[in-house]
Amino acid sequence: MLLNIKNLKTHYRISDGVVKAVDGVSLSIGENEVFGLAGESGCGKSTLIRTIMRLTPDTAIVSADELTYNGQDLMPLSDREYRRDILWKKISLVPQSAMNSLNPVYRVGNQIAEAIRTHVDMSKSETRQRVEKLFKGVGLQPALAHNYPHEFSGGMRQRAMIAMSLALDPGLIIMDEPTTGLDVLVQERILRELKAIRKQSAASIFLITHDISVIAEMSDRIGIMYAGRIMEQADAMTVFHEPYHPYTLGLKNAFPSIKSLDRELISIPGSPPNLAEDIPGCVFAFRCPFAIDACKTQRPPDLEIKPNHFVHCIRTDHVEQFRKLAGEKKTWQSLK
Amino acid sequence: MKLRRIKEFGITQMRIILGNRFGIVGAAIIVFFCMVALLTPVIAPHQPWETLRDADTGRLAIMRPPSAQFPLGTTALGRDVLTQMIYATRTTVLIGLVSGLISILIGANIGLLSGYYGGRLDEIMMRFTDVIYGMPFLPFLIVLIALFGRSLWFVIIAICCIVWRTSARVIRAQTLSIKQRQFILAAKARGCSHFRIIYGHIMPNILPLLLLYTAFNIAWSVLAEAGASFLGFGDPDNLSWGGMLYNLWISGKIRSAWWWFAPPAVCIVLLVSALVFVSRAYEEVANPRLKQR
């Protein structure tokens, strides 16, 4: 496994207590694999990335039983070592809203060159060639490297950020909402580009988005995140066809399917819990139509139902019944 | 490569200043005074402390109004006002530039570091700035002079100690805003050091503001120096515009010798407004909405 995370917690200190933005996440990403992490806004996706990239603010308290990259333990590294040896060389990032991720006062090519020259000794002419090659790789004309970010369209900036993330051939590229804010046509082209990159390079991709369809199209494995925890984790097909967790079942309902257009969409009533509160049981219990008393008092384990299929639920043995009931609207409405 | 970038930077600055009518006027006045300051010994007709005589009668030329021999008249001690003006320009421009630049250097760094790091460092630096805000310029200068004597450098030090405070505050505020932008996070993810982020990514984004406050600080320094010298706290060996007004005041001729009074007074106003005009040209870059009015 390339990236191994066990029981990762990122808590933010606030004036009275802590906000458990990420609370015991375990996942692993294999080599040349696309891991898609889906979750609604505020569920801790971005905090998880920031923790992996060590970009959390000073108020964050990070702990983990295990955080390794290719067998190397990342926890004991100092910030300086992390910056020098891990960031960009091994793990690179395409940040959320890549549109605004380029410094407006520098030429785009120079910013990519900066990413390269911060980490490796490379002559100026070599760097320039490298930048041109990267630009070609993502379908941008090399001459555009001399332009400023404001002269680029949204899609072009996104491509430039992807080119930058590939600059040092990292083993893992984290993509935070790579298609958000782009129209569907550009989205489609960016996704095609990502697929092409996957074929060419050996890099794994950690794809984070709230857009289930993007995840479905791209990922080998999928994690469903909710309120700082991962609810269900399995390979892509399994999550969509044999989900176990009630939250995953609910999400499925809330998504239009191209096969049955007239089907009414059923949303999950309620809203995510306040993460500053101490929740002893399952974080989804308050919105779960199948919750029993035990759900509210005891934290569920990450149960491995089948090899590599983890479910964060104590009632997995009732799954057949859940699947049947979850498709009916009144099941969810009964909650109110 | 480096030279080309400096040249490019220079051209951009020229375009900003010259793109504004007031900017052109301001730049012209500043260039004029700088030329005078550079060429002082060449263009001055006499020595500043030389007692002169009328060419025709040979009598001491005391309190002569402007004439062909003395274009700006003479002082109560028979010294040429034009010569004194030229020498005083050198002192004033020197003090203005040196203390203006040093103070923006201090202010910018304190603002950038304070805004970027935040937390305790910010708290300490900003409370220190508050203390400086509570420090009045003249009493501070008087104490300095009482302790060490009258000198050009104490005036510069006193001005530098005071003037940086406003630029520090403003630059801190701007840094706070810029550091939250997405591209700073992206630069951090790229592995840029703090130094690189502060001076390579944040500073270029607040450059118009920085240059605006450089112009402000120079203007403030010129005014402060004039005030201090007028009250007699300037360097007695290096005549400045304020110093000339001080000499006029103690000679008791301030009501009659308009030719002695007008040149330094007009030049102080002219130079300070020129600096404000230039800073306005920068302000339009920093705040484009001003342009539309």
C-alpha cells in the first residue's frame, strides 16, 4: 500500500473544547489506484487533505495510529523535513478551486518552475523544457507558460495546476474538487485528461469531491465520508451496487439515475451533527431510520464485511431489510 | 536576466506614475529637486555661510531684496538665499529619502511578519506599534538631542523611529487578507518556505500599497524634518529648508524679508505635494475605483 492511514484524528481547538473535524479515519491507497472520497460539505474532506499535506492551522491537534507513505512513517518528520522531502516530491496537491491557486503576479510557467526548483537542482533551461513538456502533457500550448494567470480560462488554470502537480513525478496526487466550478464540457475534458495521466504515469490519485458522478467515473475504490468519519469503503462497483451502510443507501436515493428518470429523489432529512459535541455513538444515528438505542451509545467499529469492504455500522446483519426499505420514501420521512 | 527584470519593473513604475496627470507633475518636481541635490556644489553661486558684498559699492550685502546679483536676495548676515536654498535642498532630499526608505523598510517588515505569523508575535509587534503611536515626535527628538547633541543623523533616527508605525499597520492588514488567498495555500503545499511565501508571494501582491506608503513616508519625513529644524532642533552644520526658516525667525526679520521666507516655504509645500501626487498615482493602482471618479 502506498498511503496507509489508521485512526487519524484532526481536532480543532476552539474557545470551549474541540471540533472533531476528522475523527478516526482509516484508509489505504494502493499503487496506481484512484481512491475517491465522497462526502457532503463540512464532513471533513478538506481537513483530511490538509492533515496529509501538513497545512492545518496551529489550532489543529493531529494524532494517528499510523500514517505511512510507502512504508515511511510520516508522523515523526519535522515540518521542514516534510516540506523538503515529502511535499510535491512524493505527495502533490491540486487544491480546491484551482482557479484561484495561481499567484496573479507571476507567469504561470514560472510558478511551475518554482515548484520544481524548490525541491530539485535543475538548470534554468532544463526547467523550462520540463515546464513545456508538462504543459503539452495536459493539453496546453507550451508558449502559454509565459502568460499570466488572468489570461487563462478556468479550464486552462485547472490544467496548469494539474501540470504543476505532475512536475516532480509524485507517487500520490491529491485532487481536491478538481471539477467543481467548471461547466460540464470542461469537466469532461479534465476527466479525460486525468484518465490519460493515469495511463501514462504510475501515480495514485486521491480524488476528493462531493460530486458522486465524478467519483463513479474515475475511481477504483471509494470511501463515503460523513461528519469526520468514513462510513463505508469498498471498490467502486460494490459501493454502488451492494452498499451496506444506511447513509450510502440514502445517498443513492438522492441521486438521479439515467435509467429511471421519473423516479422521485428521496433526500435524507435533518442535517449533520455539531462536531463540537461529544458523540459517543454513531454520528449518523440521528438521521438513520434504522438506528436502535445501541447506535447512539456505542461507537461502531470499521467492520470488514468482505475483503477490503469496510462498513462503519453495527447493524450490517440486517442489510437485506435495509436495502428494501431504503428505497421507500416513507422510511426516511418517518424520522421527522 | 536579473537586469531585465529590474528594467521591466522600472518601466511598469514609470507607466503608473506617468499615466496620471498629477503623477507627471509630481515626478517632474521630484526629479528637479533630486537634480539640484545631486549638483549642489556645481550650481551654487556662493558658499552657504559666505558673507557677501555688493558688487558696485563694496558694502556688506545685508537684507538685499532680489536683484541681478542676488536672484533671491540675501539674509540678515549677508548670505545668498539662492545658495542657501540649493544647499538646503540637498539636506532635505537626503533626510527625506533616507528616513522615508528606512521607515518603510521597518514598517513593511513588521507588517508582513506580524500579519503572516499572527499569534503571539503579532500581539507583541502590534502592541509595540501602539506604544510608538503614543510617542510624540518632537519631545522624542528633543530628548535625543539633549542626550547626544544636534546632528543630522539624530533627526533621521528620530523620524525613522516614528514614521514606520502607520505603514506597519496598513501592510499588516493587507497581509492578513492576502495570506488567506488560495494561492498562498497552494504555495505552501508546493513546499515553499515561510521566507519565500512572505517575500516571494505576499509582498509582490501588496507592492502598489508598499510604494504608496513609501511616497507617504518620504513626504512625512520631509515635513517632520522641516518642523524640527524650524524649532531649532536641526543640524546647525547642514542647512535645511526648515533650518532657513529657523534662521529667519531668530533674525527677527520675518515680517520684512519675504524673499528669505518664500523660497523654503514654497519648496516644502511643493516637494510634499509632489510626493502626494505620486502616491496618488499608486493609490489608483491599489484601489482602481478611484480612477472612475
